[in-house]
Amino acid sequence: MKKTLTGYPLSGKHWLLPMLTLICLMTVDLATAQKNTTAFQSAKCRNLFREAGYGQAAIDKKVKQAYYDVFEGPNKVYFEVGDTMAYVSDVKNHDARTEGLSYGMMIAVQLDKKDVFDRIWRWSKKYLQHQSGPREAYFAWSINAQTMKKNSEGSASDGELYYITSLLFAANKWGNNTGINYYGEARRILDAMWKKDGTGNIYNLINTEHKQISFVPEGSNYNWTDPSYHLPAFYEVWTAYAKDGHEQFYKACADTSRVFLHRACHPVTGLNADYTEFSGKPHDTRWSPSAFRYDSWRVPMNIAMDYTWSGKDKAWQEDYAKRFQGFLRSKGMDTYDDQFNLDGSRPEFILQAGPVKKLRHSIGLVSTSATLSLISKEKNSLDFVHALWKAKLEPFDDGYFDPYYDGIMYLFGLMHLSGKYQIIQPQTH
């Protein structure tokens, strides 16, 4: 007589009780697994605007309007060139940079704007990507879009990070047979990255000793970092979809970035410096003593993304969200500034935006701080969601207006809180 793993025979009425028990146990295990499934596996992100009481039609309209303002309206930062190309411009600084170009591609793939994605990629490839030499496959980070003169030949590592991830998402969403081999283009950057060994003073985007992204993969700038470049969620995407044989390294980088952020963020305020050593200690530069400034606005958004997509550091991230939003609230929900010393005091040096040097209550920071409500367990955290909903992408009273950085952070914030910024998994047809 055959026996089951429980020892009961598979004959007569004796099988019923153990089988029912086994089914119940399997059901419990399945429920537990489903409860613990991250958004990376389910590809579903919360629509926090809906949870906050806003109607879906109004939410869709708000995201659509923000996209129009940034990409199509009278103050747009997206400009088409001929029939097949386009660029995104930091209009206040009169250049196009890999930061905004790759952000534009991420927005386009998330919102299913294939023509916009393809145009930006073709322009980036033609005018900014190095096709030979020690920098081969890397990008010049800034160019004058009118004269087409590069302001720098070197890379800013976050641009490549966004290019690679958005290309992998495009491959998953649209396939690789519609005019651009997105996966092939992503792999070209990654494969070239792994060949950079210091020849010509050019290195891997990621400092391989410290497993942290470099500020610039060139010279001494390879040996320090920018906390806003730390995107553990993107490394998880590379682990799943790059398939280049470096999966374990990317996993280690994701974990290292999470630990790094623990060190880089102030234990009371949650604020981080724009630039740091790999230890998290602030790193001053020739253009700015390091404090919480424009680059740093992205850190809360990046942490919220990792919480939503990966769910691997929830306890610390929930505490961080409480500290960060709590600090901003203490400065006044409608009045907090956009630059601080890490202890929350006012910095003596104010980093100017374009030609303007002034502290403001900037919509960019309003937007990224609101994404932390995806993490926060505090009852009043929805105040930040409502603040973003009420915010308007328009000039300040004194005429200052930044439709580029403020505008893109605003659009990113709306996308995150409406569930429209997701891990794009391979499509099944």
C-alpha cells in the first residue's frame, strides 16, 4: 500500500483528513507568499491619489496635463528635430544633458510614448554617445543644443543609469523589432562599462571596489559619489533583465546602496548632502560646499521607488520617511525651503539655479517629498499628497520658472503617486 509523505495510506477514508490538512497548509503558504510579494513580482503600484480620495478621471487628467506642460505646451522642454529626433533641454542653463534626456525616455516608456522615446534615443546616440575611444558607448553629459558643441566630453553616471534602465523597459514593453534594438543598445552600454579598466583614465560607472556608483567614471571623480545617483531599484531591474552575467554584482550594489543611504542620511532630519564619500561623509566640490540642495531632492523619490518595487529595506525606509517628512513639516508645509544644512539649519552658501540665487519653496521638492507617503505609516502623511495635488507648475511671483528640473520632478511625483511609474515586465502576446 502506497503512503503519502504524512504516512497515511492513499486508500479508504483515511486519506481525507490529511489531504484537507495539506490543502489548508498550502493555502496558508500561498496567502503568505502573496502578502509578501513585492511590486517587482506583481508589477502593481499603489495609486495613492485614489486612496487619498481623488477620482480616477481627475488623476488621469492631472498626469496628462503635467505631461503636456513639460513636453508639448508653451513652456515645454522637449523639442523635436526633423522627422526622427528630439531632445530635452535644461532651458535655464541653455543646454541638453543626459540627466534630462534619459528622464525623458523613462517618462516616455512609462506612459507608452514610443515615438518620443525613440526620438530622444536617436538624438542622444547621434550627438552625445561616444562611438570609439576610451569613452566608447558612454555619453557626453552636456551639449549646447543650438551650436551642437559639447560642454563636456565626460559622463555623469546617473545619465547612463537611466538610459540603461529605460532601454531595458522599452525592450520589455515594445520588443526589439520595431526599428531600435533596445536590449542591444542597453547591453552595448553595459558591456562597454565592464571593459573600462582605467585606460585613458576612464572607469566602470560603478566603483567596483566599493560597489557604489561613481560621480563621474573618470579620474579622481571615480572615487566619490552622489547619493541621488543611488538607485537600488534599478540594479534589481538589471539583475532581472540585463542578462549580462553580472547579476550577483548588481544585487550586491543594490544592497550596498541601501546601507550607504543609512549612513548618508542625517539620523534626525533625514537630509543628505548632494555629494559624499563612499562612507556617506559630505564631499565639498569647487562649485559648492556640500549640503542638501537640488541633486538631493531626488533621494526621497529614489527611496520610495525602492520601497515600492523591491521591498527589501522597509523598516529603515519607513523610519526615514517619518523623519524626512516630519522635518519638512516642522519648517511649514507651505513654506519649507529647498536647501538645508544636514542638521536642518539654513546654509550660508546658496547654490544658484541658472542665474538665480535664492531659497524657495520649490515644486520639485514638494513633488519628491510627497512620494514618501507611499512609505510613511504616519496618519498625516497624506498632507504631502494633497500639497502636491494643489501645487502648480507655474512661475513664482518674481518671475522665476524652471519647467525643466521642477517640471520633471513634478511629473515624476504625479506618476509615482498615481501608480503610473512601474517595473515594466516583458509583455506576453
